Amino acid sequence: MLKIKHLVIACVVVGGVCLIPAGLLFWQVYVLKGENAALASQLDITSTAITESLQRAETQLTKNSRDLESFAEQNHINLEKVKDDLNSLGARLEAVSTAVAKTATTQQSNQGSSSTSPNPDASTVPVCPDSNDPIDVHGYTQEIQEYRLNNDDGMTIADVEFDASNDHPWSSSVYGVNYFINTTVGRMDDGRLVLHSELLTENPEVQPGEYFRVEGVVSKVVQLEEPTEFQPWDPHLYLMAQFGVGVWPNIEFSASLALGFSVMTYGDWSFIGIGAGFDGVNMSFIASFFPFSYNIGGPLPFLCDLHLFPFVSIDHRSEVAVGIGISTRL
């Protein structure tokens, strides 16, 4: 009876020594991660030029659907029609994006004709009555003057003609333009979308099949944050490192590598997990159980999938241990 009493006291003492610091550590990590998440949510993805024509969109994350509606209204998007179409497909609205491209205005003067063509209606070159000198020194009445307007990329915008023999000498053809807004969508681990936008133009009448990339595209996305949902069946496999202290029948340190498996998730939490591995300190095979694990991953890439968990284990010698482990998903 005395031995059992001593064993219970030892288990309580060792369990308290292990679990109280573990609880404090979990709480500190939870608070720190909450602060990091709040800070990360304030640091929206900024608009950045990848190339002269390819632009990463600014992404703003929001929990309020009204922000999406306001953003759509500001950019003259008929959101109700979009929602009706999404409803017909069984889909839901996640984000609203807009892209704007600006082309610079160019002015040119004292330009010669791009080309000329014979003017069949040209009359005799007029002369000055006093000096008999030709008024049309450059022969503009003999040929129709043609000028082609191109932008800086070489795409034809318009053709202009000047016929000096006509009372209304100017004529022009302003060509229609096809605009292509190409958007690629990526998703970060925290659910934020990353969009890259590019605007291409084509003159289908003069230069069909030739595409010109427009520089200076600026795009922005307002995205609705997804609510966290409990997943009763969301299995994951882990590579685990476990560090513990034996509580029965011997008090001894243990350190093991194991493979683990969990079945439930809720956001950054995973629940009901088991593991099997090898204790390198005591040279024994172990089986372990962890009730939950928490992803302590922060904004740094190498921390985005690092889980912390408490566990209880038993090895082939029937040694029982409790402790804390870290893991990453496979």
C-alpha cells in the first residue's frame, strides 16, 4: 500500500512538473500566434510590378461582406448580377478584383506623311495670280497624304488622310481594340488570394493575332475571409519528435522519433492522434497518444507547418511517459 501511495505521489508531482509548464507554453504560443496573425492581417499584400506588364495585385482581407459590395460599387461592378450567376452554379462570392491600365498620351508635330497614294481628282496645280508661282509647293494637291498613328508599343491606333483638293480634306479611321485582362490566382496558407494581372491589346483589323502588353497595370482585390469550420474527418500524417519523462514504473528521460496520425481538425488545431516510433535514449519501441496539436507556424516560411502537442506514451517495456512533442505534416 505504501508503494502505491508513493507511486501516486510521484505521478502527481512529475505530471505537474510536465503539464503545468506545457500548459503555460501552449498558452504563450497561442497568444503570440494571435498577435502575429493580427499583425499579418494588417500587412496586406501590396501591389508590385513583376515585369513591365505583369503586376501582382494588392490584396485586402476582410470579414465583412459589405466591404466587397462597397468595393464593387466603387468600381462600377454589377455585383447583384454576379451573385445571381454564382447562385445558379451553386457557388459563392469570395473576392472582387479590378485592374486598371493607363496609357500615356503622346503628341507629335511637324510629321511627314507615312505614305501617299495618287489623287485621281487632283486639279492643275494652282498658282499665285501676281507672281505665277505655284501655291502647292509640296504637291499636296497631287497626292492624298496619309498618316498612321501607332502607340509606343507599335500597335496601330488610327489612319489619317489629308486631301488638299477637297473642301473637307481630313478623314480618319480609328480602329477598334480588343482588350485582354489575364489574371492568375494563387492562395496562401492563411487563405489569402494572390492575383497577378496583365493587360494585352490587339488591333483585329490591321494587326490580327499580334498582341501588345500594356505597362502600368494596377490591380486590387478585396477578399472575404473564410470562416473556420470543424472537420470531423480530416486525416493527416506527421513526422514527430517527442520529449518526455517516465512516470511509471521508473522516472527517466525519453526522446523519440515517430510517425503520427490524426483524424480531426479545426483551423490550426488537430485532434485525436496516435504515433509509433523509437526512443533513442532508452533504446525501446514506443506507442503514443496525443489528444490535440496546435500549429504554432508564424509568418516565416519554415514555421508555417510546425505543430506542438502533449502526449502520453508506453514502450515495449511497459514504461509510461508524458511529455511534449513537435511535428510537421507529411
